[in-house]
Amino acid sequence: MSSEFPLYAISEEHQAVREAVRALSDAKIAPFAADVDENARYPREAADALLAADFHAPHVPEEYGGAGADALATVIVIEEIARACVSSSLIPAVNKLGSLPVQISGSEDLKKKYLGALARGEGGFSYCLSEPDAGSDAAGMKTRAVRDGDGWILNGVKRWITNAGESAFYTTMAVTDPEKRSRGISAFVVEATDEGLSFGAPEKKLGIKGSPTREVYYDNVRIPGDRIIGEEGTGFETAMKTLDHTRVTIAAQAVGVAQGALDYALGYAQERQQFGKPISDFQGLQFLLADMGMKVEAARQMTYAAAGRSERGDKDLTFFGAAAKAFASDVAMEVTTDAVQVLGGYGYTRDYPVERMMRDAKITQIYEGTNQVQRIVIARQLLSGIQSQL
């Protein structure tokens, strides 16, 4: 890359991170990906390997004992893991999603306690926003937090909670003032060991089967007052700020699984013989592969540009985060589907990884805000004039 375009240059440090994570993923994550999917089991091998290499939550600042990775390095970590196994990539991705509210709005004591615990590997973080009747309309949540002396009592249900039952900590959004709608929502840290907290059965899903998705039940869960994240009534604002940053990590997942599918399709096309020559010699297939490659690289560049804005906290982050997430996840669905097509009948079987990649890719168009919601966000940003002028 020319030094004239530093915005898009990948530093030697970032490249070193990529090489390290790719080597780890190839050696200790990819070999178990099919079994993790087939048996819908938590990727324990990946969790152990990521923790040992300090890639389980790379975003945690050094002052709290973390690796101190910037937004781009975190994106590269997630991308490279997703290239091998999307379920495993949810370990660092959800640890960032769950803990970022603490990092953004928490007190210094809260940061030291929970970011430190996360960095030390004492437990992962989950993010509890969605509810049975509050998906895209997150402000319509019903989970309540009521003052009780110097603490709070929480009651309600959260749905679609990633890694629920595996995580030790749950950033929970709850209504503290029903009259104020979104401004009456506060954020709290709830621990898995808190009395009254329990989990539903794992959802039976199309993809990301190695990452458990459960309901979380709060039955008179009492927590101390110092577990509130930020000021009372600021929880929804914190939740939305968090998503501005973490939508970029979903884009990274999408780029990773798309790259994994493209890599496999390229190798297969050069080995598979039909009519006396490799199918990669046929122009029709070459055009398909070329389109796949263009789309993956376009998604990657948009994701990296969004990561830069996440790191700097630019005013157009909301636009870029939503745009990268929507574009990259649409690309992931297209490219993984095309990879199945390249393999033909073999691609449709579980003997080859591309059908798993196609199933895993679908969720990137849905979670952390459906792509329809992303387009609403993007349009609002455009109409308000908050867009980069490169």
C-alpha cells in the first residue's frame, strides 16, 4: 500500500496479529469446527486456545490487564477466527459486546473489577438487550430493575442471548422508570452466580451451533447498587453507543466466513476435474470466483475503514458501523452460497465445510440489528448529513 493512503494501510503490528491468529486458528480451531457444528457443542478447544494466547478479549485496555488491541486489531482477530469457525469467533466478539458498556460508561471501580476479571480469563461477558417482545424495538423492553435499599432487584426475561450459560457476567438493560421509555432504561452487571438468575434450554439453530443461545431469566435477582453502569437512565444510550462499535465486529465475522468460503472454493475449483481439465479453467466459473473475490475485498475495506472510525470515535461511526455490517453480511451470504455452487452436489453435504459456512453466514444479517434496521440507521445518517467526506 502506498504511504499516500495511511487510512487504509495495515501496519506491521496488525499484520503480525493476523499471522498469529491465523496460525492459531488453523492449528487449534479449524480441526474442531465440523465437530462443534455437528454436535452443537461449545468450542472448548477454541476457548482454551484463545485464552492462552490472550485473544479471548483482545480489546480490554492494558491498564485493566488486557492486551490493549485497537479496534482494527480486534477486527482482524475476529475475522481470522471466523474464517475457520464462526461459532468460535463469537468468543472475542461477544466478550467485547458484553463488556464495552462497562468500558464506555462504567465507574473506574467497575472497570477494574470486571474488565480485569475478563482479561484474566475469570469469565466471559454476554449482552442482554433483546426480549421476547422487544427485538428491533429494544426500547420496548419490559425487564424491570427496582431500587431496594442500596441495591436493585431485577425481574424479567431476555432472549437470544449469545453464550448465555457459558459467560460469567451479563450486561443487562432494564427499565428503571417506565414513564420515560428509552430514557428510563439503565444498565447493570449481573453475575451468573447471583441468586435468581437462570437460563433456558439452548435454541436449536440453523448455524453458529457451537455458540449457545439461550433465554436469561431474572427472578428477584438482587444486586448491589455499585453494579449499575453509568448514571440511572443512561442504559439505552450506552447500549446504542456499544452497537455502533460492535457492529464492526459483526462485519469482521462476515468478512472472515466469506474469505473462508472463497479460499475453499478456490482450492476445490483447481482440483476438481471435468471434461478433462480443472473446472477453474472454465470462464463461467472464473467470473463467479472473480465476483466473489471482489465482494470480499470490498467488504473488508469497508470494515477496516469502520474500525478506524471506531478507534477514533469519529462522528460518522454510526453510518460506517451500520454500513459495514449490512454490506459485509450481505456479501457473506452471497459468497458462501456461491461457494456451495462451486462445489456442486458436494457443497450441499456436510462432508465439506461450505454448507456450514453458508448456514453460519446467515446470522450476520440478523443479529445486532437486522440489515433492514441497518438501512434505516444508514438513511437517517445520510439525511442528517453525518457521513464521511473523504
